[in-house]
Amino acid sequence: MPLQATSGAASYDGFGGGAAAVPKYIEEYFSTFLYKGTDATQTITNGIDLSTKGGLVWIKDRTSAANHYLFDTERGATSRIFSNLTNAASTTSSTNYFQSFNNNGFTVGYANSDAASNYASWSIAKAPKFFDVVTYTGNGVNSRTVAHSLNSVPACVIVKCTSSSGNWAVWHRGNGTTDYTQLNLNTTNAAGNIGGGNYAEFTSTTFKPRYVESTAGNTSNIDGETYVAYLFAHNAGGFGLTGTDNVISCGGFTVSGGATTTINLGYEPQWILTKRADTTGNWELFDTMRGLTVDFNNSAILYPNLSAAETAAGGTARILVTSTGFKYNPAAQTDQIIYIAIRRGPMKVPTSGTSVYATDTRNGTAPNPPTFNSGFPVDWALSRDVSQTWDWVVSQRLLGNSGFEGISTVAATDLGGDWGAFGFMDGHNTLGTVNANYRSWMFRRYPSVFDEVCYTGTGSATTQTHNLGVVPELMIVKCRNDVKDWLVYCSGLTSGYFIKLNLSNAQSNSNYAYIFGNDITGVAPTSSVFSVGSGSDVNGSAKTYTAYLFATCAGVSKCFNYTGNGSSQTINCGFTSGARWILIKRTDSTGDWYVWDSARGIVSGNDPHLSLNTTAAEVTSDDTIDTDSTGFVVNQVSATNVNVSSATYIGIAIA
């Protein structure tokens, strides 16, 4: 199993006394970034160093019928091509479209920043065993060899003539032939051996574009013409702490009779491009920023071969993401499908709590949905009005618009809203006006800190795969489509016991084996899986569930437990600047799930608190929590009773 990093700056030494190598992580090489147009030049900061590494930026207006714009560092910012057209590269009024590749993103001109439109952008930086961009000039013979730096045999190569019009040629290993039969990115055409195959060979350092005179519109080697090629690797490793993690897969599969097919990638994807290869069909592009979720009905689609605006789910060919890959929902007939999938990030263990957690008040403008700013893509959010009796609203990116209205037994419902690059818009229908008392607590999934897993129950004891990377210390499981409690596993509880997030009850061992014991008391989670028994609260047949997993990460998060002393005591979390978010629950007796945060006040005086298990307004009249640089101090006050002598407690804190 790959080693788990304890620091975002970790590196490893090459085997056999080689030079030290710096690990690569997918979040440094790929980004989906959504932005709103401004009718002016706009700089997109997505953390991808395109100016140094080189790479590709692909932009599409989601709102309107408009071309797909592709810019790459090999041709320069002044040259644009369109995936849905045969046109040669264009440089007319180029700075109006794209201005520069930056060390943390890119800058677009006003033509790709229309105030009436929302945009999607995909930035792909060059890296061995991931992606490369090369340009070349054709020579009209089949012996032409083009060098590349992929350092693995290309699994998909996409070529466009930039000096003249012509189809986009696509060769993909998923077609199942040795010469990678050809598709066209700009058409719905099925795969075919164009003139006997346009490619003779692919190696880890070269490929050979062929000239086929009878099919000049599909060839990739006309004498004197210029070309650009985008090369994608397949399961080549090269990433992660040990350099062995895969971040991109190019595969193919056959579906039959309309049955949903499960594809195991070994990781959770964030971006998927698919195409029916055996017959005509659109190219379909999905990503988790635009609505690639665990629900077929939520997926938003763009078509690289069409100028069409983004469409919501509908039709027959759709994607559902899983923690280890994706599921494909096909048409009724038998289809051969090819795909490119890119791994979800972040992969790097964080070093700061601000990467993981943020809170903000509602600052949208009515009648638009209220917007909460986080500074990072939000995966999970708790929202509510703190000043009055109000339901908690629980939202998560993996569910799209669905979420929980209240931490109670209710099933998930449609909350509306949208997810952005640096926060989210809560579209819940009771939140139509700006209100500074309405607050959201937002969390991002990170290795060693927090993960989410959505799964469908089987009715029989089983394990579920997660991507936390370490053993989870606290897990919360909720059924999404039935009236069930929120079940909590915690390593700080008495062995064989669980507790409920929606209730003030003490811990219990009633039917534990049917909940987290995998029907055998004592089955503990591991760094890759957790167990669920046959109980309907966590694993009812055909029921759907979400699991939230937390762990301790040095200097970032702490899953803690302690015994009360009746006065005051310091809870040392290993932090250096104190805790910004704290959750505490008494376990030996009744007690609320109390929440404090530094934005509302963790100070030496009174500290406002809320209870996750109630709708009560915040209480501001007691001094339960005090500051400490290593974590926080708990005081025994009757309002909360979080430090009763000999009582036991569990909780989570984030720096």
C-alpha cells in the first residue's frame, strides 16, 4: 500500500540511491474551474502552473450555443482552435479571447468573459505519465516520427491540423485494436480504420502519424501542414507520495441491453469524457464541478463535437461517480464505449486548516440564491440561521442539488442551489434574501482529514471503499432515501458502541453488530475500507447512504476524546494557533452535539454555541470554551456540561 504523507511538502528518495524526487499530485496538474463572465479581461486563478509546465486550456460557454475554445502553450496564447469545427487555427483578434498562460492559471479576454454567460474551463498541465502537447509539420510519408515526453505509451492521441481545415483525428486504445482505430472529435462518426489505420505504432517516446492520400480530410501528415497533438496516458502511475498512483485512465467497455455497467478505476474520478465507438453518437463531457454526482439525474453534459449549451441529465447515456470509478447507464442496445477519466483531487495531505474548513455569512443579493465564500471548492456544508429556531441544511457536492433539510430522521430532498470554485450557492427555497445571521460551515475533502462515500445498501454485511487514506476515527452514516437516524462510529467510544448525531442520547451497543460491526462485534475500519452490518440504518437493501469520515491530521484536524474533571482543562489538539471549529458530544449520558467556531467567537469570555441535534437558536450567555494555542479549553458550566467530572466525551476540532 502507498505510504501516507504527513506533510504537503513530503518527498521521497529514489530507490537504489537515486536523487530525491518531488511527488506530483493531480491538483497541481488538472483543474476544472467555473467562472462568470464580466465583459472584461479576467484572470482565472486555479493553482495550475501553465507558464512553466506548459499544457492546454479548454473553455466552453455553458449558457449559450458557442464554440469550444482550445488554447495550448505549444502554439501560444494567440492561436485558438475549436473541438466542434474543422477550421484551421485562428489568430484574429486573439487577445480578445485568450491573453496568457500564468503560473497559477490563465487570463482570458472579454470574448471568453461575456457577462451574460457562465463558463467552464479545464486546465491540463503537461507531466510525464499524464499528458503532453506536441506540434509538428507533416512530410506526406508514413515514416514520419514525432517525439513526445509522455514517458509511457500514449493511450489516446488527439490531432488537429492547425494550418488548414480538417477533422480532428482521435486514436484511443479502448477501441481494442493494435492500430488504435480512428474517431473524429468534431463528429458523431463511429470508429473506423481510415485508409487501413493512420498510426503504425506508439511508443513511450514517439508516435507515427500517417499520410493516407485517399482520405486527406482525416490524415495527420500532409506535407507542409502544421499539426498539434494532445497525448494522454493510461494507468501509468507517476503520482502520489511514492510515484505509483494512477491519475488518468483511457479505457473501453461494452454495455448490453441497457444494463448499468460499473467501471473500476481504482480511484474516484473528477472528469470523464465518453464516446460510443461502434456507432454514431456525441462525445459527452462530465465533471464534478458541473454536476457529476452519485445520481444519474444530476449529471450536466457538454458535447465537444457540438456548440450546444450545457444540458441537464436526460436521454440514456449518463455517468454516476463512485469512490472507485463510475457507473455508465447506456441505451437499450449493445454499445462499445471509450472514455478518458481523470482522478479527483486533492491527493496531497494538507498542512493548514484553512484548506479544509471555512465559514461565511450569506452575502448573495436577492432574488439570487445566497452565496457563501470559502476560498476552495466545497464538498460538504452545514448551513442555518443562527439567530432563531431553524433547521440545519446539509448540502454536499456528491449529491448535486439534493441534501438534508434538518439533522433529523428525514430523507434527503431537493435543495436547489449550485456549487462554485470558491464556495457554493444555497438555493434552499426559504433563503431568498440576504441575512447576516444565516451562516454556512464549509468543508473540503482532503486525505487524512475528511472524506465522503455514497453507496447503495445490499442488506448483507459488507465493506465500503473510502479515499481518506488513513483509518477513520469518526464516521457518520445517513440513509438518503428513507427515514433513518444518523449513525456515528467513533474510536473514542467504548468498543462495540455507537451514538446518534440527531439525538442527545448516550452511546449504545444495541444491535451494534448490525450497524458498524459487519455483524461481528469489533470489526474496525481500515485505511481503505469501513464495515457496515446488515442493519437498515446503514445497509438496507437498495437503500442509498452517505458516509462522512474524519481523522486526525497533524496541525490540521483532531478527533479527540477526554474525561471531564469538573472544572477546566486544556484539550491539546497539536495545533499552533488554536481551534477554529469545535464539535463536542457527551457519550456516557445525554448531551447535545455542541458546535463552536472562531468566527462567531472562541474567546476568553462567552462563546456562542449551537447544537447539531436541535433547531434551537444559538446560545450566547455562557463561557464553555476558552482559547489555547494547542487547541482549546473546556470549562464546566451547567449550560452545556461538557466537562462534568468523570463524564466521557468525543469530538472533532479543526485548526
